[in-house]
Amino acid sequence: MSDISIDRAALEAFTRQAFEAVGMSAEDAATEAEVLIWANLRGVDSHGVQRIPQYLDFIEKGWMNPRPDIRILKESAAVLYMEADRALGPIPTVRAMRAAIGKAREAGIGWALIRDVTHQGAMGYYSEMAAAEGMAGMAIVASPPNMAPFGAKAAGLHNSPIAFSFPTGRDRPITLDMATSVAAGGKLSVASDKRVPIPADWALAADGSPTTDPDVAAILLPAGGAKGSGLALVFQCLTSLMANSPLIAPVLRGGVREHRQNSVVAAVDIGFFIDVGEYRALLDETVDELKSLPKADGHEEILMPGEPENRTLDARARDGIPFPPGTVEKLRETARRLDLASPV
């Protein structure tokens, strides 16, 4: 069975309805839908609407809270400490980044630590919020162990993603959005939905043996070996440990594993250091010089971070968002589960 394309508007309406059906406010459901479909439009399907059934399960388990009491625990001119009360990730994260941007306008930098959040979707969404305001943006998240530290064959770290965005003089920012694993965990689910094997260096089976079966894969492998492993530990230091919400040691000691995250978002006011227009021109010049370098064998052009996703965005905004059979069935099952009209 080939992929089926779904119109963005129909998918967004369905996603909003699904989250409203489980208790989210209309405003929060719209934010959740926007962040998920933002990922699908850019081809980051591992962080798009294929996550909806998982989120519904987490809500039923009490791991995600559709009606959270989001609170500011501590605040200064440049720093914010937020309790998310297990909110669905995009809701507090959007608020935190807006606050960080506001602080950066006044103090030059805004740094927001978010405690007890849940899955936030594609982190590039939040770093690009800052870039849209002419600032540099950063977003980090850390969760319980799902990745083997370098030298181990059992999960001991989280494949913590990080995203950076920088404004250019063109219509789109430079955005690096990457996990510290070879492949994001959601890509295993996408491979399962597509019913295709995964590369041998993506993950291990639960017993630590190599596998190319996405349904058997249970332990992610770090990107760049010790480098990805080291970054993952650093991100735990900046998020979970600083929030006094440790997610690694308690699980490794045999504690109950449940879905929970801690996160940092930050914005830097480029205008504090240099005229923003001049910065944009310098970045454009840097990109042009990089793209003019001789091409390696097998490469027709040199792509910048975020450029492949932006090209996918253009195509999917025009032609619809294609989904493999497994994801289509997930959406149809969600519609049945919530008594909604299916988008496909």
C-alpha cells in the first residue's frame, strides 16, 4: 500500500478535535496541533501526528496532564524556572520561550528551565520562535534512559535533542535540530509504520544485541560514540539535575520508569552585540561561501542545517502531507477511539 496524502487543514482540525476530546482547552489543543503538524510539514514525521495514540495512552495513565497547573517557581530579570505539572510539552514550552524572548529584549538573554514537562515535539519549533524575533534560539530536553552510553549495551542516558536557530537575511533561519543518538527514537516508529528495516547502527534489542527490526529495537545508540554520549550527560546536567528532578539514577537503581521530561529554552538578543541586519548579512555571506566549496563525490550541492526540511515544507504545503499505511491506520483508530470523523 502506498502513502496517502492528507491536507494540512483537515489534519490540523482533526488533531485539535482529538486533544479537545480528552480534556484540553481549545487554545491548548490548537497549540498542540500546530507543533505536531509543524514537524510533519517539514518531514520530521517521527515528531508529528503519529504520536497522537501514544499521547492518548499517556493521558490515560496519568503521565500527561491535559489540564495542568503551570506555575512560575522562581524568576529574575534573565531567568525563569517553571513547573509544568506534566502538561503536554508544547503548552508550557511555548509559554517559556515567549517569556525567554521577552527577557532577552530587556536583559540580553532569557533562560527558562522547565520542570516536569512531557513530550515537546520537534525542538526546532521553539528555537525558531526566537529566530523569528531576530534572536538566536536554543532548546534542550532530557528524559529517562533510552540510549546506551558509549561503551555500554544497556540504556543509561536519554538521547537528549538540542535545537539552535539563527536569523538570516533570507526567508528562513538556519536551524540545527538533532538528537544525541544516531536516529531519533520516533524514527523507529516511523520505520515500523512503513514496515521497513532500520540501519544496523541505530539501535540495539532489549538484550543488547544488534538489530535491524524497528519492532525489536529498544536501546538507541549515541551519535559519534563518546561525543553523543557526552552531550547527553551534559544536557541532563543543564536540565533534570538543575531542576532537582533526576531522571537517570532513579531508573537505573530500579525505580519506576514513566514518561517525564525536563527542558531548557533560551533566547539571545543578537542586537546586544551587533546590529541584527548586519548579523543577518554576515550569516548569509557565510552560507554563500560554504555552498560555493567544491562538492564531494556523490553530492550535487552543500546543504545547510534545516534546508532539507524547508524544501519538504514547500512540497507538503502544496501537495499535502504523505503518511505510510501504519500511520494512516493509527489516525483512523484514533478517530474510532474518540468518536471523531477520520481525516483520511
